[in-house]
Amino acid sequence: MLSNTSKYALRGLIYLAKYAKEDCRIGIKKISKDLNISSPFLGKILQNLVKEKLLVSTKGPNGGFSLARPPEQISLWDIVVKVDGVEYFTNCLIGLRPCITHDSTKPLCPVHIKFEELRRKTADFYQGTSLKLISEDIDKFEDLVKL
């Protein structure tokens, strides 16, 4: 499962992909109100993504956040890896260490082989899904999905 931090980061960036334009940034108060997320918590998450070069921010009356790259160039993978690290995609389902560090002289965990296929498909989905795709598709579900 994704951490709440990753979920809020995804929601925030999808929101920015949908509503922020190159010449128009959106303030943290508006974003947090529309997404119903604590402004200080979301602000901290978005500032970290500025440091990771996924977002840009400006201060002042017309300040706020916007994407650092076009939404088609930012994948869900980019966001989750910046927030939770690649371990989200490499950790063993029931073990304590990432599967990529498995000691080949020891047996694999009981779910390793079945989970490996799911992990690969999950990584493919995250890598192949851009913010642009989601921000366009979300219109179909506006009555169901509240970013």
C-alpha cells in the first residue's frame, strides 16, 4: 500500500496537472481546500517535490505551485519513487528486506514468485501512466472522484 504521503502527493500533482497552467500557479490554500488535505501537511509534501524538481513554486500574491515539466512527462512512478522510494516496488510482501537483496543461498519467501509478477505489473502501470492521462480521464468520473 502507498503511504498517505504518496497518496496526497499523487492527488496534489494530478490536481496541478488538471488546473495549473504554465503562466498560472495555484496557492497551497486553494489546493488543500479543494483536496480536503491539511494545508501544512500538503505544503510540506509539495515543497519536498519542489526540491525533487517535480514542481516549481513562487512566493507572493500570485505565487503557488505548478508542475516543473509537462504532465505527459511526469509518471506516477516518478512521484511515488520521489516520496516513498523505489523500495515500494522492491520490498518483499512478507519479509523485512527488499526482494532485490535476497540471499540466493536461502529459500525465497512463500509468496515471492506469485508476488514478483504482480510487482512487475504494478511497476509497469506506474511507469506507463502519466499525469496527463489521469488528469484527462478524471473528467469522466467527476461525480465519483473528488481529487
